[in-house]
Amino acid sequence: MVDAEDVRRVALALLHTVEIPSDGFDFRVADKGFVWSYPERTPGRPRVIRLDIAVLYVGDEAEKQALLLGEPDVFFTTPAYDGLPLVLLRLATIDLERLVELVTDAWRMRVPEALLSDVEGVGT
């Protein structure tokens, strides 16, 4: 089981990552988000930042559907994310090794190729 502080440690260990000030966590590389806390919206109520759920960039619809269908206890989505290459991740359902894999993959899909030369072995 992992939490928001684990997400923070993993994301900030990746080169060129910047944490954007927020009520939760929000990590970007070259101004592109790759993992952030879920801003849950319920009609008629104020937005609630969920630190137990991460929004994770997955690259494309095929990957999104594979994760949603393959591990519905871990990943889910909402209508607000329809058509976007993002899934919602229940942090309590994974371990640190899996978190590192997921966040690193999201980062790799967002980091510009020009910055990859700073990271030995990334992108190869």
C-alpha cells in the first residue's frame, strides 16, 4: 500500500520533474502533467482533492482500456476523463514497486526527447 508521500518521493526522483503548488500533489515535466491528485467533483458540492487517488497519464486510449479492464480494483475512470489518456489509480491497492513502474512510465511518455539525453538508459 502506498500513499501521497510515496507518490511525491517517486515523482521527484525523476529528472526535470517539478511539483506544482496545489492542495494535493501535481507533478510535471516540461510543463506536461504525468501524475496528480484526483480533484473529485460532485454536483452541488465543492471540489475535494483526494490524496488516496492519483490521476495518471497513460499515453493512449488502448493503454487506458487495458488497465481499466485488466485491473478494475486498481484503476478506474469517470465521465470527466472520457477521451483522455488518463486513469485514476487507487493508491492503497498497489505496492511501492508498482508505483515506481507506473509513475516512471507516465514520466517517460511526457518527457521531451531532448531531455532524455540527461538520463542514461531512459527511452532505449
